Amino acid sequence: RRPLIIDTDPGIDDAMMLTVAFANKDIFDIRLVTTASGNISQSKANYNAHAFLNYIKEDVTIARGLEQPMFRKLEVAEEIHGAFGFGKVEFPKVEVPENVRPAVAAMRETILASEEKVTIVATGPLTNVGALLLAHPEVKDHIETISWMGGAAQGGNKTAVAEFNAFVDPHAAQIVMQSGVPMSMCGLDVTHKAFVTQTEAKKILDIGTEFAQKAYDLVTYYLDVAKPTPFSEPHYADVLRFHDVSAIMYLLHPEFFKGTDYYVEMSTEGITAGATVVDLYNSTGNKPNVHVLHDVDREAFVKVFMGAVRTISDR
Ligand code: BDR
Ligand code: CA
């Protein structure tokens, strides 16, 4: 099994990513979950990770991440995920333990304690991962790869040129990209192709469990707030975009995806802050540092996602 650390800001699609990860424990040995500040504040993200994982009966170490991006002030996405991060869906209340190890220390320990290299899947701003690599460069050689949901070679969803996770902490993303650790970028270029139609989503309800109902309510809440522009693809407002699920799906089924290695650098200032500038024409002459995904077998993706909801429902 593949040793895995999950860094997440749950978050609707983050919860669906966790569903796919924990439904595949025969493949993933999930050693640690760390919480990122992004969609919601750190307190809410950390609480939600506890509440969701408790609900799906997972007992995994959850470590609290950094409160704020490296240099910018945290901008949350409560208009997308709801004031508490899970739309209108509630999970049974949980007590969050105090005085647990902070995320960066927990990641370091987990990575160095592992005999095999550890993979990181990150589906929020890269603050925790960036801080880890800055504070403890000795972990670099022990990381297999980082699969990040974030960025876009073309366009954006937070600004015209910036995807949300990249926008929230562009400095952290830059640190991770320049770290020399292998990294894949599951950006909007691919996640906008990894959609689920409303008809497909309704099939979640056929599973007939309380979990399935909650999963349906989560993903359809997210749909309600899509903001199409004259430049979006025609289906944009009408489908469910499971951005974060793509980052775990890529680890599970790399054969579903197409990607190319490019040199990528962050813009950190001004109107383009948060843009992941992908050197498509190699105009810098720099060596590629990121595997940029750009296509996915959508139907295969949806099938595996549905299977995961079913697996978790059976618990
Ligand atoms: C990303 O932004 C967040 O709102 C989602 O959870 C996802 O990680 C998509 O741009
Ligand atoms: Ca996320």
C-alpha cells in the first residue's frame, strides 16, 4: 500500500476527495490528515475534517495546519462552500482534541518515520506543504510525489488568471514548485473536464443510504453557486465539478489522465497574483518542474467516484 498524507480544507469537494481516498485503503495507507486554511478558516477546516472522518468511521491522526497564508491575508470561499464549509449538510458533532501536534511537525515525523517514500495529496492552498519544505528540507528526499489540486495553465476561477488554491497562497505554491520534489498539478484544465452531470449525480441517491443523501446534498449545493462567464464552456453552470477528487483519482488511476511536464512559476503580486504561469513554449529554457494534467477519461472517473460513495455507504 502507498503511504499517504492528505492535506485538505474541507470543503465540499474535499469531502468527496476524502471519500475516494478512504474508500481505497487497499491502495492507500493513509497515515495522516492535515488541515489547510482555505475554503474556510483553520478552525472550521480542522473541525470539519474531524466531523467528516468521524462520520465515515475513520480513526486517523488529524493535525491542525497553519492559520494564515505565508504573506497574504486568508481569503475564504464561504460563498461556494457555505459559512461552515459543508453547504447545508450537517454531520454529528465531535469534540476536537486540543494540543495535538501541529501539521508541519506531524508531516515531518510521519515522513521520516516511513520506510518507503510518502506521497502527499494536497487539495487546498499549499501553506502547510510549503512551510514543511522550508522548515525541514531533509524530508524532500523522502517524498515520492505531491499531487496538488490547484492552478490552471489557462484561465482561473478566483480571478481571471488564478485558481482559488493558487490564489490564496501563491508564495507557498512557488516554494513547493521550486523545491525539487516531484509534483503534479491537477488544475482547472483537467478538473473542468472531470465533471459529473446532474443526471449522473442523481444516481448517488439510488444508493439509498444516509451517506449517499449527504453526498448528494453536498455536491448539489456546490453546483448552485457556479458563476459562468461568456468565456466558460457551455456546460459550465450545469455540471458538478469535483476539483479535489481529481488529485486523488490521479494517484489511484493515473491511466485515466493525460499530462505533460512543464516549467511552472507562480505570479505572486498584483492583478495576476495566484496565476500558475505554465511555460507552454519553454520560452524560459528552464527544466520542467511540474507534471501538468490536461485531460481525463471522464466516464471512468465518474464510475470510480460512484463506487467510492457506495463503499463508504456500506459501512
Ligand atoms: C478548489 O478551490 C476550493 O474551493 C475547492 O475545494 C478546490 O480545492 C477549486 O478551485
Ligand atoms: Ca479544496
